[in-house]
Amino acid sequence: HGAAAEDAMVAEIFQMVEDKEVWTPVHEHELTPGERRAIIRSSMFLNKKNETPTRIKARLVAGGNQQDKTLYEDVSSPTAATASIMAIAAIAAKEGRHVRTMDVGGAFLNAKMDTGVTVHVRLSGYVAALILK
């Protein structure tokens, strides 16, 4: 997707580093051997948005399945169940209500991680180059 994809990836990284300040870059050689073994891999996903075919959305995600689940009381995602959404849609249709949707940009970045444990995530060389750019 060329420049549009790169722009989306830069926007995703900027949101994490500058807007929400959810992580700070560190060099792997600064970590202890135990910290290096606990590094979680990451992936960058791109998605073409249907409402605007030229719009690309990027999402940087970490392999949370590699994380120590004993650090957290609740590892579930606070996402509405499909059945709940369908029930609300059915009620709105029956009552002739107007319905709108919205997106809270970077909402997941506001989640609190109060475990006191630092989590390290490995970025690909390409993503690291985008950060420097």
C-alpha cells in the first residue's frame, strides 16, 4: 500500500510514543539476561478501511499470549459481546430509534498496568526505522 501504509504505521507509533506515552524505547543490550528472555514479539497489522478505500489503518500489537498471566487478575478484553450488540440493535430497530457508532482512537492505550512489572516488546527493524524517521 506504499506511502499510505507507511503514514498509517508512523501515526500508530506516534500515538503510542508521543500522544499516550505508553512505552519508551530501550536497546536490548541494556537489559538483563532474564529481561531479554521475557521479551514479547510484536506485529504491525494493516487494514484497508471500507468507508474510504484509500484509507489504511495500522495497529501495532504485542503477543500477549507470551506474557506471564499470573501478573494480572483479569486478562480478558473489555469488548462488548456480539449478542449484546445484536440485542441493542434489535431494540433500536423495533423502537425506530436512530443509532450512531463511534471510535475512541487508541482507547486500549489508556488501560492501566499496575503490576509494577516492566514489559519489553521487540519491534521489527522496519518499525524501529519508522520510529527514527
